[in-house]
Amino acid sequence: MRDYDEATAFLGEWGRFQRLVFFLLSASIIPNGFNGMSVVFLAGTPEHRCVVPRGANLSGEWRNASIPLELRGGQEAPSRCRRYRLAALANFSALGLRPGSDVELEALEQEPCLDGWEYSRDVYRSTIITEWNLVCEDDWKAPLTTSLFFVGVLIGSFVSGQLSDRFGRKNILFLTMAVQTGFSFLQIFSTSWEMFTVLFLIVGMGQISNYVVAFILGTEILGKSVRILFSTLGVCIFFAIGYMLLPLFAYFIRDWRMLLLALTVPGLFCIPLWWIIPESPRWLISQGRYKEAEAIIQKAAKINGIPAPTVVFNTPEMQDSKPQQQQKAILLDLFRTRNIATITIMSLLLWFFTSVGYFGLSLSTPDWHGDAYVNCFLSAVIEVPAYVIAWLLLRFFPRRYSLSGTFFLGGSVVLFIQLVPAELNILSVGLVMLGKFGITAAFSMLYVYNVELYPTLVRNMAVGATSTASRLGSIIAPYFVYLGAYDRFLPYILMGSLTVLIGILTLFLPESYGNPLPESFEQMLKVKCGISYVPTTGRDP
């Protein structure tokens, strides 16, 4: 049969129909920016110290000295998890002894925060940390909360890829949007950390699944030149817009329940899109539903004000190839030959390590020098020029070299942070931002690159599988940030090293620049590591 792009070329690349699909699908991604990074503020950890009860019978002097000092970040600060044993302090206070002069404080026995904690209200009014005291002995629950969100994202990525290949892009897109919005709303009524975390896991199942399916739907509907624009300046920038709005909402709404409510409402505005966004004609053709695909293209021509051919797709020709077009794909098809298996395994590793770097840097913004809200906003803003550069690289340069170059940039500057003197905190933040720039640009290009490597029948499954590997990286990313409590440079050393490593790995993947999307396994079978497949005759590179 004729190539899909050739059959629909009469529509043009940037008509009213394409613009409508482009902007509506991109706008549906904004809530993903909210939910994807909301844990930065929902689980923000304010400064805290042990509560000293009013009835402790301590003089003002002993009350002020009741919290031992500890070395933190090269400076002495009040302990967050220990206090001097109050019974002993009460005796010293009753005897009229003075701390420091009459009693050596370092020799006193210490005890944990038996009466709870008092939290600073300077940055957050309330978070799930202050709500359920997820500090000290329970501080492991904070990174686990984030990790379980990404476990949900992992499950959703894996399942949504297969479901959308079987039941359609549009159906699964709106199902995952409903899951994300509905369960985010239920989180507001959480009565325990366990309840919040379980609901957060389910939110994660819908969050990136919506992103992946929207990306695939737009990629399959839009033309070749607009496809790259959509994948970088479209989907990614609208995600960054949601990400940028997050710290603005959080700055003015510092109670975690009200913040969650404010971030949930925009999801409701996506409901009317059901009647506007069409199903993927490519997917309909792969399922043998030619009439429905024909109807969508005819409607698109009408919207664009362009006369359409009487027959867009030659149905008899398609039905001649029906066994090939309607074969059902399974996950093992991504490993069906040595070449495909090699590409798939390398792609899985690439996504895994990229995710560790991206989410590790994004989740660590409260630990940067300066204001947590400003840092988060800057972390989001830097993504916009990263996506613009990614778009330009995708348009004019080979995929492998573009990806490798941005990986090397991001990884090397993050590694360099450990060499910056402690007093130059602004320079450290600048290097983190530059590292985030490189990794973000590479992350956005990975989606395009991955789509170009696989045929229509398993394309969404392939993106779902590699996205699953990415989620495994995001699951462990919070613990990279957690390592900063032991050595502030250790997270950056690990993330920088891994990013440089995948920059090298990228050079061994095949080059897809200038080739049309493969429609069958036969076309993909021509791919060999380091060599792009040769398109079938009749196609322009």
C-alpha cells in the first residue's frame, strides 16, 4: 500500500486541523507538570527541632540550651532529632546551676524527641512531613513517598503502552487523565501517610501514562516536520509551563491540602477535549479499521478547507496486506531478533540513567542554596531553552551526536560542582542549572529518537517499555537526593558519572535522522547498530 505520509500529504503540514491537535494535546500535558513535581512542596521538610514541653520546669537559660548542637553543612546548628535528657536538665535548673559554666553540656546524656517536634513556618505552613512527623527515625518515609509515586508511574507506563496499542490512543489517553485528576483529589482527604502514599501511587499510574499516550497520538497524527516541533516545543514546553506554575501556586498556597486542591482543578478543563481530539488514523489502519481512519482524514481536510480525494486509503491494497497489518504484537517482539534486542536493551539503559539524572536534579531543588520556590522556578524555566535547543538539534543534526553532546555537557558540569569553593554557592547553583539544561534537552530528544526506531505496531509498546526503564531510574532518584544528607557532593558525583556514561553509550545506537517512520518489522530489521536502515523504494529520506 502507499505510505501513510504520502496518502495524507494533501492535508499539508500546518493547517487548522494540525494546529488544533498540536495545541490541545500539548495543553493536556500541563497537569502533568503539576503532579510530576508537586512532591517537592507536598513533602517539603522544614527546619525542625525537638519540642521542650512548657511543663518541663526549666529556667529560660536551660530551655534555650536544651537542644545540642551538631555540625551540618560545615556549620554548627541545633540538632533536629536529639535533645538533652529533660529530667537531668530539670535537676540542674532546680539547683540553680548554669549551662556551660557550671555544667559541661557535651557530657550530658541525650534522648530522642519524645514529645514530638516543632517546625519552622518560614518556608511551609504545612506539608505531609509536618502532618505525620516524617522526620528523624521516620525520615525514610519521605523519599519512599516519592519513589512509590514513580512505582505507580512505572506500572502505568508499562500497562498504558500495551493498552493503547490494543484499545486505542484516545481511549487510554482520557482514562489516564481521569485517573490522575480523580485520585489527586482523593489525596486531599488522606488521614494517614499510608493512605496518602497509596493514592499517590495510583496518581503516578495515570501521570506519565497520559504524557506518553498524548505524545504518541500527536506523533502519529502530525506530519514529519511538525512531529519534531510537537515532541519538543509542544509537549515538553507545556509540561514545563505546568512545572513553572507549581512553585507559583506553592508560594501563595503553603498548606499542602489546599495546594493539592488548586493543582487538581486544571485537570477538569481537559474533559471537553474528548469531543475534539481524534483517534490516531495510523492506529486505526493497523487494526484494519480503514473506514474510521478515512473519516478522520476527510474531516481534517474539511477543517483545513482542502478538497480531499474520494479515496484517501486504497482499502483493497490494505486488505491484501491484512495479515501483516493486523498481527498482534507482544512485548517479546521488542527482542525478536538480535538487532532489535540490542537496540531495545541499549535504549532501556539510556532511559534509566537519563531519568536518574533528570529527577535527581529536579527533586533536589529545596537543597540548593537560596529560596526553595525560586530554585524550583529556575529549575522549570531552564527547561524551556533546553527544549528549544533540542528542537534545533533534532531539525538539523544527527540524533546520536545531538544526544551524546547534551549528555556530556550535563554530566561534566554536574561533576565539576564538587570543585567549587563553599563560598561560591551561586556558581554551584549555576552549574546545577547548566547540568539540568543538558539532561533535559537529551531527555526530550529521547522520545523522538525512540519513536523513530520502532514500527507502528509496537511503537507505543516500545515507548512504554523504555519509559518503564525510565521510571525505574526515577524510583531510585529520591535516594540519590537522600544521600546528600551524608555527603552533599555524593549525589552530583553519581549523577554526573552516569550521565557521561550514557553519552558514550548513545554513540553505539543506530542513526534515524532523515528517515521516515518504519511501518513494519521488516523495515526495522534493516537497522544495525551504528547504521541506519535503508528505506524501501519510493520513499524519500
